[in-house]
Amino acid sequence: MKAIQSRLRGGGRIWLGYGFAMGAALSYGASQTVGKHVTTEYAPPLVGTAFALLFGLAYVSVMFHRHIPTDIRTSSRKGFLWFGLSGIASASGVTFLYFALSKAPVVVVSPVVAINPLITLTLAHLLLQRLERITKRTILGTLLVVLGVVIITLSRSTS
Amino acid sequence: MLGIAFGLMAATCWGFSAILVRLGLQHIRPTTGTWLSLLPGCILVMSLALIFNPDVFPELTAVAFLWFALSGLFNFALGRFFNAVSIQMAGVARATPLFSTAPLFATILAVIFLGESITPWLIAGTVTIVCGIALITSEQAR
């Protein structure tokens, strides 16, 4: 990974980043399809997510077993803090989603949840001005993506 | 109303999560960062599952665990790791809208594997998403 990254500079690196982002979307999409089967056949969402997280942690522990102990010994504690809080925020998001779905139908909750890239963009503008450049093109593109996701989720949940 | 409020809280939590990953990547590589983000999440959600659904645990079958393993692979191993790498390489503002297109892929997979039908709304949504992605990625192509 590091070797690939060091050979890529500027545009190439960003395009690889886009490729990984689409890879993440495909993985999340596959997990939604699997998750739907899990929650309808085997377990409530909270239990399904808890075990999926446990298995995910096990996979990552095996996949990156060479990096993890070294990084834990040598890396800055700030990194631990930010990533730890990120994990808590992400898990809290999943929990709130389940609470939302228990109080309102999918057709109401899905579009609300789909706006999360807009919230991320706003937070990035407020908190990451030193690290991130947000342009009108990025904002417009994000709006279109959110609109498309809302159309798809609404059409699926009402059909 | 409460459902909408919880939905907004979920979206806000995920927004903060992406920002925190961006901050964390200044100090730790994505591999270890992914592991560090999964650990507290796992403890939190497992605790909540034990509190809210304690009676479900003894009834879980071996097949259920195979499905949990598959879900964990896609969502929390591959998805979370790709997510962190993409934020590191493309930045949080450009990567987040791209990986939030997951419902599109879920729908495509449902059409292929679950026999769901292709509707005009699905086509409209897909075209809109592709236009959005083209706008975001063209930023760098110029």
C-alpha cells in the first residue's frame, strides 16, 4: 500500500482515493443486502450489527496484524483519540438509526439519514479549513448524490 | 417527529465520524486506524445488544454466525478500511459523497441476486448520482 502511495502524486493519488471510495460504497452496498437477509431471518438489527462488528474487528486484526502492535507502540496518542471517537460516533450513528426506524417508517427515515454527506461537508468546512478545500463543484456534486440516493431509497421503500 | 430527530442524530454522528477519521489519519495509518475505530464501536454496540436483546443470544444458530461473518467482512473490514484509505487519498469532502452511494450498489445487487425489478425511479436516481460523481471527480480532472 505504501509503495503504491509513494509512486502516486497529486491527481493519480486522488483518483486512487476515488477508486477506494467506490470500493467502500460497493462493500457497504453488499453489506446492506446481506444485512437485510440477516435482520429478516436470523437476528434483530442491534444483535446482527454487534456480531458483524465483532467479526469485522477479527478480520482487521488478522489482516493487519503486522502494523497494529507496532503502531500502537509508536504512534501519537492523538491518533488513538480521533479514531476511537470516530468508532464511537459511527456506532452511535448505527444505534440512532435503529431507534429512528423503531419510531418512524423507512420512507421517512431514509431521506433524513441520506443527508449525512451534506452534514460532513458542513463540518469539514467548519472544522477542517486547514486540511480540506471545499468548492462549489463539490457542494453541487454532493447535493446531486444525496438527491439520487434519496430517490433510490424512497422508490425501494415505497415499492 | 422523534424518528426524524433520531435520523438526523444518526447522520450527524456519521458526519463527525468521517471528520474524526480525517483528523486521526494525520497521526496513524488507515490499517491501524480502522482497527482502533472498530474496537470501541464493537464494545458499545455489543453492550447495547446485550441490554436490549438479551434473550436472542442463546437462540442464535451456526448459520446466523456465517451471515454475521459475511456482513462483518463487507461492512466493517473492507468497507471501513476502504473508507479510511479514500479519505486519506482524496480528502473527506470528496470521498464522503462517493461512499455514500452505497444504496445504489445495494439496489444493483438486489436486482442481480434478489430479482428486484428495475424501475424508472431507480434509473432516475442512478443518473442523478452519476452526474454528482462526475461533478465531484471532474474537479481534479481539470
